[in-house]
Amino acid sequence: MKKFLAICFLFVSISFGKSYDINFYGFGEMCAKISGKDGFWKMDGSECSQMKSSVLRSLFQSVRVRVLDAPQYSSSPGFRLERPFLIVDGIHLDPENPRSLSDFEKDVEAYGLPTLLKSLGYTPMLIQFPQTVNMELEVNGKNLAKVLQYFAKAKVIPWTYPNQDGFVVFGISQGGVLGRYGSYLYDISKKSDEAPVCFFASLDSPHQGAVIPRGILATINFWAGQGIRAAEDFADLVSAPGAKELLLYDTEMGLLNMFGPRLDSDRWLLNDYRKAAEYKGFPSILLSEGQIFGKLNSNEKLYFELNRYAEKFSKTFGRAVSRVSYSESEDSEFSYNRVYESPTSTKETKKGKTPFDRVQGSVYPFGEMMYSALREGMLEEMPENMKQKIPLLGSISISTKWESDELKEGSSTFIPTTSALDLKCDGKLSVLTDCVRKQTESGLKWENPGSRSTGSSIYAVDATHPRSSEKMSGRHIEFPEGKKNVLAGIQTDMWRLLCELAKSDFDESSQEFRNSAFMGFFDPTASCLDQSKMPPMLKNAGVLNKQKFSWVRYDFHSQATEREEEVSFALPAGWQKSVRMDYGNGFPAGSIVEVQVKMENPRANWLKAEFMLTRQKNGGSQIQLEELTVKPDGSYYTLRWRIPGTDEALKNYRWGRLILNSAGGQVSLKGLRIIKETIVQEVNPQLISSSKLYPNSGYRIIPWKKESQLENGTLDFYFEKAYDGVFLDLTQVYSFKGYKNLEVAYEAGSCQDVRIYFDALLSPKEVLKLGNGKIQNNQEILELPLDKLIDVEISQDGGLSASKLILQAGKQKTSCAINSIQLK
Amino acid sequence: MNFRVIQAIYMIALLFSVNLYATELKEIQLYPGEGILESASFTFPEPPEWKTNWGNKGGLEPPYIRFSGQKNYDSDWNAILKFEKLPLKLDGGFLSFKVFVTEQVELELSLGNSSKKNVSLPANTAKEIKIPLEDIFDSFPVEVSSLNLKLKGVPAWHYITLLVGEISIYSKNSENESNLEFPTQESSETFVLSETVFSKPSRDFMEGSFTLPYSRAGYSIEVRDSLKNISSTGIFLSEMENEKIKEMPKEISVSSFMNKAYLFAKNLVRDSVIANPRTLLQNGKLLSASHDYTLLPILAMDVDYDASECESLSADSSCAKYQVVKGHFLGAAPALEFVRGSQIQLVFDPYFWLSNRNGEQSFELEVSVAGKNYSMKGASVVMIEFPQLGKYEMVLRVQRAGIKTEWKYTVEVQ
């Protein structure tokens, strides 16, 4: 039974904000094109006059940025910065398909990061380099430093508290190296009154290099030299500076090295980059996705073997062979490649050790990629129905066959664990020692590794990590896609990251978090290895996947499409088909369709909405979902419909229809999206045993600050400052299934403007407040809907469940005496 | 004169007029077909089902549009139907459709702003209705934008089902004024196209970026020197490579197209012959990705080349003597086989063209996709709209200097 879908048909008010793209151009002085603002803008606020709208302009982008769910700002450019959390994208390894910002957004959504960050008061900002392979790492790192400087100046994009907020920089894969280098360059050169980098973290980043098997590199080189285009593409990839600089093996044959390790200290990664790695101006948290048990990945020696030949008159006249292996000795072969085209033959056998091929660390399917590309190339050169043209005789048939066609080990080590942890052994970089192969957990202090690592804290797949029992390390930057183990691993990594972020945010002198959103969920004294301290919001991260529709049309606004963030139109009276959307395939059963609706200037005080699924674009065989009621009061309301049935039953229902029924008015729609469950979570919080939450001796009352005045463990409190708070700790996550409202009774006149919510702070506009209750027996009584007190997007089961009830002063010098809190 | 007599006279007149037009009228089928209901004026109790199949209803073949429902008061029920093939500019002709209704009612109908016509519909019998346009319009040409139906005076608490189908206009002349359902929109950003000299090999790109080699399997300096006098085009292919070019299927993938284009990059006899097709493809993909795949560049090549060909065989069936033959290749391909979103911009810019042929004559391109044709004479950008997500055949007809070739690709709208 899927539990998370308890939210179906709820009427909640979670804001779905607007995203803004900022594209940077140039290497010297940067010019930015900001969505929602005309022209190109320099850091000092002046216009870049030389830029034009050339169709090729974006080939000259140096960095692109997407600000997700940006806080709105009343004047240009329509948004502002608030606690920017920069997520830096990694290398694009697929030569066929480069990555777009939307691809990156989809990936971070799979981690559940944007929702988590917003609930913690951060603004997620995606940073992507268009050229991760073809551009030097140093150049991209410098460009990132310029982007940080651009934002810090706050001339073009407003930022209210740059010094107080600072930058949080989180790099994924290669993005960790670029993010660390760029952060370092910015931080050492910034002026004292400019925003600092206050926190850096990386996920599975090759701080000491990455690995593509030696035999694969030799094979790429051989076949590229034979004019196989797919091999040429791979050769471009590994020989371009953005990849070559990261790889521990030489990507060129050389005279002596033969694709062997390249560990000379003059290469950028092991030289100039070390200055950034050793910099202590901000905390650096280094996360590895690799295991650390001192054992090699896999025992298979052979990666793959392909051998195809062509026969004419029973005589072989063409053959192609490729064999790639792991090698433990200098005399063993690691690659053998041959091409024979009668009468000429070219072959190459490479021997030697492959010391980094199977070191512990996250893996990547390099063997499989190479095998597939070569297999396709051999089939193209020697197809099944091969013919040869003979002068005067026409064509003759050629017989073609596989002598070997075997993929034995498709994956191999990509990011060594000790590289991602930037570990040192006896003061040397781990990749220069045997540590890279043999390091175990023993003796490593994860949360304070001291001189063993340049990281302030380091984390890998240790014995407490949910993926520790797997046969070998998992794939580098893998997405859940239905795999529970992968999701559990991601959640653990995100918990460790955010736990460290919360710790660094904690002000020891005042004994409080600078960012109040951490209060109540993160304990600055807790160990980030202790997963029992993981807040419920993290246990739901990555379970839900949100997607916008790729095809949308509006019946009363013929020009609007899926590209518009917000669409407004005059809605005629009556039952009106208003929006049509195409999902491409059948709507996934159990998913949720969500849209935000606002009606202004209504002709009568009612508005109803329905959602229909149809097989055909113009209707027919429709499935009509529940009618929801919207208050036409000029505010946005979020509507959600759960898609019923099973995937099989819905497989032909690809079209969706939003129907609005009213007496007419001006309607605005935004945030149209589908929310899918990526994995079935066995999360089933226990039903709360009593409707009485307070007084209740089973629950604890905990103030956020020690000095907050509480009367003898009661909810009778006084707060000196605005935003101070207290929470009622239910001690575990309980389901409130069967209850709809929360009744709060408090002394008349007290508790005015006190915010009330469960577990996670809803956006300031949406949060409910006490005050103006119904007066009864000298007390005020308010009944509040539970679905407006709980953010179901991040609750543990995606439904009405929570572990803490928070009361937070909305203004200074607030007294509040609660008499009772009861579920209704 | 009773109603039946009037109706008989009317039908005879109608048949006469139909026969008059029979040899010169063209049928424009409105339904079955795409269409929408004008919601603002719709007063039937329930929304219609656009494609209903309840089987043959007394001669009315499915699919048909179904209107059903009842009201708790007496009223007229109105519906204005707009079809994908409307509006139409008409010079005369007639409207034809079939209706079936479960109770006897009076139907009032009109076309756009025409005068109205009343027809009495018997219960549970399909009725074919043919209205000469001359009966409802005073003068021609006229523009027709909708079919308007009204069930008059439907009594309260009567549940009625009305089926309407097989709707056509037979017209002397007609001109489709626009596509009602999916009007083409202007691009949100007006681009300035580049002034690239496509016959030269150099292309502007990001400073400091890695330059892709033409090929790592090119001819050695010695072989190049020996071929320079043989190949006037600067490109020299082997016999087998020439066969691959000549036998290239016209229905191909981008990857297959590039495998062939790569043969020209690999077999250069001297430098600066053509732009690097691998660079153009990579930059085309990068450009598309930088616009979240809502922009699709089209690559075009017009290449003269030389190739070896076996002239005579030796006794052991190997080639005894080769000759040099001339070859020519004209082709086009999209940079990617997928796009994202319902509207995309097709970019045909000289940056993505390459040629070693003399002359600066521009490339021309005709694109057929999603049932529409787009003409791109020289450098241009057009907006393409897809009616739904899914895979589409994209036909590219590329033309230069009087030669035209056609290529078929599959592009997925995701």
C-alpha cells in the first residue's frame, strides 16, 4: 500500500516560485543576460553595449545560472538573493548529448534538494558551465570566482544581507573541483565588506584525480587512429583539457608512459589546485560515494572482448579485434586491438600494470560504453549482409561473423574514495601512495579528520552508511529511479551535508543558529553520522519527483504555452475547458497533478475546478477527477488531484484537461506540474494515540533558546525577540489520519501574531498565526486546518504527519499562554 | 401545404443544386477532425464528447460529437463549433452533416455570421442535412469561422442526446485562412543571424576552448603530398568509402549522417578545404542545450570529392588498376534527434553550412514536419509548433545550385 499518497485531493498552499536564468558571457569583464530584464549587464550595474542578439550568442556563454524558486522583489529584475546555495554541475561525459540547465534541474530534483533547501530558508542556484570538457578547469574555476564577485556586488541583482548570508557552494563531481577553486579565488580576493564563502561541500569530486581504465584509453587511441568516428568522439573527450586534467592515467600514449599514471607535481590538479584544497578560509565538507573497506572493486580481469571477421571465398579478408583487461603485472596485457583488411594488418598489444583501474571508489560504465561503441562500429564496417562490388561482375556477398562478443565487466572505478575525501597518508596525497587501494575506516575521524584530509569533515560509504553492505561501490552520481538503496544513500549523504551546514551556521557565542529555519530540526551537538537524528523532511527527500509538462495550451489565452511561468486570462462564465496538457505517455497511476489558481474580479463568489484525463487530444473516454472548490479572493490556491488506477489501465490516457467553472472572472494559473513517486517508501507513521496534544505529559516542551522564559514546562511563555520559538516535541513522527483541524485555546489577548506550524516552516505568506480567535470563557479558541499547518511535500509519508509543533513569535516582546491544543 | 410537402420541395431543390455543383465542388471535411467548442456561448447542460462511438446510429457512422443532458427549466441549448480547417473563405457551395437526436426537437443552425436555418429533427432517426450556402449568405466570398447549433425550446427534465457527425463543406473555391488550433507564434527573441563565410573552414567559437581535430586517422604528410596532384577537390576517398557515401540511405539517423560527413574530414588532402563537420555538430548540440533544447540548428553540406575506383582485376580477384572518379555530396541533418517543448526554433545559419564548391550561392531548405512545410531560403529561423509530444518524421529537402536532395529523420518531441 502506498502511503505517501494520503495527500490526495488536499487543498494546500505551498508556494511554487518562479525560476530565473542568468547567462554570463565573456572571460574578462562579465556581461550577464538576466531573464525578466532587458539588455546585458556588467557587475557595476552599467550596460554592456557590445552584446547583440546573435543566434550564436550562447556558444559564447561562460557560465549559466538558474535561480530556483527565487524570492520575489518588487522592482527589476523581479527577484532577489537570500542565503544563496550554489549547486555546481559536474562534467558532461556523453559526447552525443550535452547537458542543459533543465537536465541539471531534473537531477537535483531527483535528490529532493531544492525543496529541502527552500524549507531551510536557502535559495537554490544551479551553476552550469557550458564547456566542462573543452575548457580548462582553471578557466572555469576563475569564471566561477567572477560570478561570485558579480553577485556579491549586488548592483544588478539585489541581495539584502550579503555579509550575513554569505555563499554556500556545493559542487557535484567535477563541480566540486571547480567550486572549490572558484570559491578559493573569490574568497582570497574579495573585499572585507563583500559576502564571504561561508561553507563549501563536494559530492564525489575528484580532488586528487579520477580514473578511466588504462586499457580503455589505449583502445580509444587505437580505434580513433583507425578512423572510427565513435572512438574519435571518445578521444576528443579524454584528450580535452577539462577531462584530461582530472584523469590519473595519461590520455596520450607518449613514448614511454603508454597511458600509465601521470602523477607529476607540475600538473594543475596536483599543483596550483592544492592551494585551494589547503585553504582554510571556509569549512570544506567532502563526501565520497565510494566504499572504504580497503578492498578492490570487482574481481573480473576482463572488461570485454570483441572479435569480428569477414570471409570472401572462405578466406578471411577482414577482421577487427578489441580486448581490454585489468592487469596486475608489468608482463600482462591490458589491451589488445587489431584491424586486418587484406593484405594489411595493424595490431597493438599493451602490457603493464593498471594500478588505479579497480581501486575502491564509485564506478562508471566505461567498459560498457566502449564495448557498445566498438561493437556498433564493427557492425557498420562488417554488416550482416555485406556485399563487395567487383568490376564487371557486379556485387558478391561477404560472410561476416563474431568470433567473440563478450562484455564481462561493464563498470570500473571512476572516483577513488580517497580522492573524493582528499585524503593524505603520511603527509602525501593518497593517490601517490598505497592508501588509495588499502585505506580502511580504521583511524579516520570522519567529523574532524585533522591532517589526514584537507576537508574539515569527510564522509564516505562507511559501516554506518546504508550502502555499506553492497558488493562494491555504487555508480558515481546515481539517481534513485526506483532503487531504494540508492535513495537511502542519497538521503544519508544529504543528511550529512545539511547537518554540517547547520553546525557551521550555529553561533557558539550566542548559542543559536543564525538561520532560524535550522532551529528545532538540527542539533548542533549531534553527530552527523547518527542517522537517528535525521529530520523527517530528509526521509522524504527524493521520493517525490516534480516535472513540468512539456506541452501545454490555454483555451482562453491562445498565445500561451508551457514556456510561460504564469498565465492570466478572462474566464467566461460556465463550465469551461481551460487548459490542455500532454504528458506524452499515459499519466502514471498514483501521481499528482498540481496547479495554482487565482481568481480576481469574480462575478460571483464561487470557483470550482476539475481535472479530466482523456485518451485523445480533443477528449473522449474521459476520466473525470474530483471537483475542488477555490475561493475567488485574489490569492493563489494550490490544487492537487491524485491520478487513480494502475499504470496498465491508464496507459493510453496521455492528455489532461483542467476545467474551471464559475460565474466568470480574471483567472491566473501557474506552477502546473506533475508529482511522481519515484520509489515506494515503506513509511507508515504510527497513528497518534490521543487527540490531546497539550497538555500531554508524553510530549516535551523545548524552547529554541535557553533564555526564553517558560512557566514550569508549560506552554506559557514570553519572547523578547521576534522569531524566537518553542516547540512541542511529540518524540516521533505520528500520523494524524482521521483528523482535519487543530484547535488551539489560549488566554484572551495573548499569543497575537504567533506563527504556528508542524515540522517545517511554510513560506512567510502562507504560515498561519494565532490571534483573533473566538472568545469563550476568557480564552480565545482558533480552529486551524491541518493541511495548512503541515508541508506535505516534505512530511515523512507525504501526508498529514509530523513530529513537532512549532510556535514562533511574529514580533518582539510576545507573551503567549496556551491552555490546550487538540486535534479535531 | 403541409410540412412534408415543403420538405420534399426543399429536398428536390437541394438535390438539384447539389447536382449542379457536383462536377466542380470540392469537399472540405470538418469532422471527423480536430476542433474546439467556443466555451463562452455554450449552454448545453454537459460538455460534449468529441469522438463518440456508439456504433452506426441509423446511418450516422461513428465517430460523432455527442451532446447529452437535461435541465430543470425550459430553454434553448446553444453550441458554437470551431474546426481545425476553419476559418474558410468560400465562394459558394453547401454545408452537409448528419444528426441523430433521441427526442423530436427543432434545430436552428448557421455558419459563422450567416442567417439562420431551422430544421425539424425526428426522434431516433439519423437525418442528413444539406444547406446551400446561397440560402444563408447574401453575397460571396464569405468567411466561415464556425458551425452554430441551437436546440430550440428544449423542455425541462428531458434528457436528450444529440449526435452530430460527417460534417463537410462542399465549396466552389476555398482558402484556408489560418490554423485555428495552433496558430504559429512569433519567436520570443528575434535573432540576428551570423555572417559566417561558410565556404571557409574557420568558425568563431569560445576563446580558449579545445579545438577538435578533423580526424586522428587522416592521411600522412607523404600520402597527402602524393594525392595533391590527383585530387583537385582536396578530399580523396577510398573506393569503399565512396560506396558508403553513394549507398547512403535517405532515411537515416544523425549519427549515420555524421559517420559519412566524418569521411570527408578524415580524407583531407590539404588543410583549409572545409569547416570541420565534427565541430559544427558539437556546436550545434551545444547551442541547442544552451536553449534547453528549444532551438534546433540544421547542418548542411555541399561537397565535391575525388575517390579511387577499381578499373580492372588481377587474376587473384584483387584490383590491378585504379582510376580516379569524381563525387559530389549534398546533405542536411538536424544537430539532434530530440527537442523539448511544443514550440521550437529551427535555425538555418551559414555557421552550420560547409562547402568546398565554388560560388557563394546560398543553401535552401524545405522542412516538412508535423504536417506542415517550412521554406528556408537562405539563412533563416522559423518557429515550428508540434501538436503533441512524441516522434515525428522530419523531411529535409536541401538545395544548392540547382541540385536538390531529400533526407528523412525521426525527431522526438519530449
